[in-house]
Amino acid sequence: MSQRSTGGEAIVGSFAGGGLPPDDVVVAGLRAGDEAMFAALLDTWSRGMLRVARTYVSTDHSAEEVVQDTWLAVIGAIDGFEGRSSVKTWVYRILVNTAKKRGVRESRTLPWSAFEQDGAQFQDFGLTPAGWSDPAAVWPTPEGEALAAEVRTLIADALARLPPRQRVVIALRDVEGCTSEEVCEILEISAANQRVLLHRARTAVRGWLADYYESVKQPE
């Protein structure tokens, strides 16, 4: 990005407490090479992008490279953005396509178990059962930081056991807070497919957690 500015720094600053400016302002800033606008996008989206990328690739380093490649692609393609989706959806679609390609390359040299068994990428998610039909049936009431940390670890391990398609859908919906429509656009899947994948993912995670809490209740 160049050092040019279209007043984006002032605009971004005015939105500091309430999210990013409208999409037309974001697009205009990116097309003009506005550094402040680009920095605002990085600050707002990069961490979530890393988490989503990590559902496709085998290491944190690979996920970081995917995000870097995505931002380069965004800068290169912003002049062709047609506004048929939100800027965030468009960026995440580029991210997913980039991560998929990287994951395919890795799978040629790494066993698939490396993708399925490594739960480290989810340790920082802090996922809660948002949108689940009956979270109280499985979730204990947190009684301090230790228990909350244990729950996060259990959720991370459960997410890591999911098939990749279910894992990315639940990550986008329940971790990143995307709507069902946004997920369909990002992953280029139907609404019905999104619902099935999300339902199966939530059911599996809920079931694994229920089994765990039932097991710890049993005397040895």
C-alpha cells in the first residue's frame, strides 16, 4: 500500500468505537491506497482470518502465510470488486480459496491425521454455545477461571475432531459470528448444506462434551 490518503484516517477514527465504516467507504479507501483504512481492516479481521485459515492448514505458520497471501490478493483485486456481497464476505471467500489450495498442497506431504488431531488452533477461540438449542443441558455453569479454561480446552479438542467442512462452518458461525447467508457466500454452499453441516457439527461437539461431563461424574 502507498502512503496516499483520502481522509480515511479521520473516517476510520470516527468509527473506532463502533466498527468499520460502510463498505463503500472501505472500498474507496482501499482503491486509493489509504494506509489507515488498510490498517483498520487488518486490526479488525486478521485474527479471525487466522482462525479460519487454520481450519484448512496444518500449522500456525501456514495460516499466517495464507492470511498474508489473502491480503495481497485483496489489494490486487480491489479495483474489480463489484459489490455483489459485503467486503468482509468477499475477503473471507478469497481467504477460504487460498487456504484450500494451501491445504491441498500440504496434504500431499502430510498425513491427514495431522489436520484432524491437532486442536491447538482452537485454543484461543473462547467458543460459547451461541445459537445452540439447549446449551444448558450440556454446559456446566463456570465457577472460576480454571473451569472456564477447561471448557475452552474441551471445546477446542472437540472442534479438532470434526471433519473439515463441519469445522469451518461452525468456526465461521459460532466463533466469527457470521450469518448463515455470509457462510453460504464465503464457502459457496447452499443454505440447506450450511444448515446440515452446522447441525452435525454442533450435535457432535455437544455430544462429546456431554459424554465427558457424564464420565467425570462417575466414581472411579
